[in-house]
Amino acid sequence: MTRHAPLILIADDDNDIRFSLSLLLAQAGYRTLEADSIKSCEIQIQRHQPDLLLLDMNFSRDTTSGQEGLSLLQRLDLSKLPTILMTAWGTIELAVQGIKLGAKDFVEKPWQKTKLLTLIATYVANSRPDNASEKNSLAQPTMAASTSDWIAQSDAMQRITSLVANIAPTDANLLIIGENGTGKSQLAARIHHLSQRKNQPFITTNMAAIPESLFESELFGHQKGAFTDAKQNRLGCFASANQGTLLLDEIGALPFHLQAKLLQVLETQQFTPLGAEQSVKVNVRIIAATNQDLLQAISAGEFRQDLYYRLNTFIIELPPLRARIADILPLASFYLRQFATQYHKPTPQLAACAEQALQCYFWPGNVRELRHVMERAVLLHANSTSQLLSADLMLPNHNAQPNQPALDSLALHTVERQQIEAALQQTQGNVSQAAVRLGISRHALYRRMQKYQLNVGN
């Protein structure tokens, strides 16, 4: 890192948030400043003139209104200080107000590292004098998509690895499907990393998080004056991803009446930003991801069939963690090392009972849940010389039975049925509560109950 590296100001009253962001940005080559209050933030801006501001919307006054953040935005010259808003509450209306006041973008906590770094790189580059021209001035992500935790020892993941090796170098559109937490965004980043576009932007956008009023602005951008409070030009996701890859995450959540607009752009690779007179031509590879059954959504009239076929040149289905038992222990060990390094603690070792518990657990939250379990274990493990025991993992008891055989010795559908039956029994047949225990949606649980011919009264 040099003294010429971009300077990022992190304004958040949470010490852990500031620490995590400072560590992430330092690894990406940025210099950072911190502010734990609005007053401190204004002082840091005046003294150091940062290149970009990461601004939490809520400080000590309250927790949800965002008025402190909005008040600060009104006092800042946002034409000189690109600002990305942060909120942990998913308050879309609040984000809309902030963007109308001139903020560049917003992210929800917990943030996606690749997306956040790409946004920062883009807006920092576009704000500097030598990159003042908006056209073709897009910054590249400052840190390549992480592929170090791609662990594929199981047969199921070996098959996916082989498929990805063949299709990643192409420009074919891809549809990644799988349960929540299986790693769909990570797989998309890996595909980009292995493609011919790896040195170009990798942009992700969560379709479920885009309010309808901001759909066109978020995807296609807008010109200054396009609508009330549009104080400056704003690049959309397609322009930001030009020559690179665009991940449309949670594509199944896109409202039906907006799907036609997306389809037209996918077919022509051309769009007109809001308020602009001329269309923009881009070259973007599309990867879409969803945990929904799109064929069922098509049958229900909730998803366009022509859009589905435009997205699915290839379909990759990521298996749940319970179907890739051989990967559980390698993944657990990887995350233990990762978090031990991050928190400056010795790397704990797994005792045999802990390994058995990990392999016997159903993992409703999949790889994401395993990652959180390992992070918690590292943080709470006080004795650096002792091994992690099964009790240290704090897994739910109803899914971690000491005498249960390893899952790879049982038919997976038998295990799944047993877990569903157990959850229904523990909730006295309440399907909604059972779905919460299993970490799946109520509709997904109904489909599995139908598959296994289970009734609530069974």
C-alpha cells in the first residue's frame, strides 16, 4: 500500500463493523479512516478529504430512522465525495431517500465482499480527475474474486468443477440454482475468475433488494435531472459490468411486470439510461442465481418462460451441504484457519466427536451456516491447547445425535425424511415452525412432504 492509495472513510458506530471493513479494505490496497459519530465523520472529511465515504445511516440517536445519515448527506458536497450508504435493516425507502440526496449506492449488512469492493473501485475511479469521463472509465475490482475456499472433494462437487472448467471460458449465459447458503454467489465469482473476462468487472446485484421505483436506475442508470433529486449521472449495473460479468442474484424475486424490460436488454445488450436520448451498447456476460423453482413459477404465471430460456443456456445445480459429506471437514478446517488468522488466535483442531457431529448434522443453512459455526467456535474457544469438542460447536441437539451413523452411509433421502419427520413432531405438526427449524421455506417443506408422502398427522 502506498500513500497514493485511495483513502476510504468508514463512518459507523459499531467497532466490529469498522474493524472488519478496515481489514477488508487494507487487504484490497486502500488506506482507511474511521469515524464513530456524525461529528467525527465531518471532522475527518474536513481534515483528510477522503476519496470515498462508507456511511452507516444510524448512529446513537436511534436504530432505524436513518435521520442522522440523511442529515449529514444534506450538508455534504456529494459531487466531490462519492458516498455508499450502509444499512442493516434493509430499509429500501431510506436508501431511496439517500440516493435522491446524491449518494452513489447502498449496501445491506452483512455486505457481499466482492460487490462492495467493486462498487468502491468503480466510484473511486470515476471521482478522480484522470477518470472524469464517464464513458469507458469503469474501475476494475481491486481484489480478484476469492476462490481459495472452493473445496470440491465430494463426487457431486467434482462433477460441477469439471462442468465449470468447460463452460467458464465461454460467454454462455448461466443459471445457478440451489438452496440458500450453498454458495451460488461464490460459484458465479469463480466462473468469472476462470473466464476470459477475469480482468474485467464482476458486478453483482440482488434483484430481491431493488425497489420497483429504482429498478431502471439500478440496472440501466440515469442522467442528471432524469427525475426529482437526480443531481448527477449514475451508472447502472449493466454499464458497470461492461466487458465483464453481471450476476443477477435472486432472479426469481423479480416482479413479473419488470421481467420484460430485463429480457429486452438481455436480447439486445442495449438499453437507454433514464433521462438519456441515446441508447448504450454493452458486452456483458449474464449469470443468474435463484433458490426458487422457476419452472413452477412459470406454471403459476409468475415468471416469463422466454426470460427463463434466455438465462439458462447452462444450468448448474449446487447440491446442499448434506449431499456433499466429503466436503464438510475440509470446509470446516479451512474456515477455522481463516477465522483464526482474522481474529489473531491460534487455529483450534477438531476432536473426533466434533468431526462426527459436523458430519451428522443436517445443515439446513448449508455452507453459510457451517462458516458461521466455525467463526463462532474460533471466537469462543478459550483454551488454545485443547481441541474443539462437539459441545463447542453448539449445534442444535435434534440434528446432532451422537449415535447417528455418518450420512454417507445412509441414503440421503432417508436422512432428509427423518429430519422432516423429527421437525414436524417437535412442532406438533406446525409446518411453518418446522420449516424454520429446517432452514427452508414453508413451500419447500410442503414439496418435500409431498415427495415423501408425509401428512401433518403422520
